[in-house]
Amino acid sequence: MRISIDEHVCIGAGQCALTSPQVFTQDEDGFGTVLTGREDGAGDPLVKEAARACPVQAITVDG
């Protein structure tokens, strides 16, 4: 699995970090980001749910 967030689409709603805090966080400006070393999803079963929860669909989950 490979996870990424389109920084040009993200609006900083924070749903990803709330849903899957082991994989996502928010940067100093409040925008979603994938935690370093967690780009593979870290086995978190909520990664796909976090992607679905994004109101602007900025998260891509491949695999």
C-alpha cells in the first residue's frame, strides 16, 4: 500500500488525522500530511476509511 496527500487539494479539515492518527498528522499550517515512515499505511486498518473521510478527496491510497 502507498499513501499520499495532494497538498494542493488538502484544505486542512483534519479528518485523516482524527481517523488514523498512527498514519496521518497535520503540519504547522494545519494541512494533512503522512507521518514519516508511515507511507505504507503501517498496517493501520483505518487508512482507507481516513481517505474516504477526506471532504476534498486529497488522499490517494494505492494497493
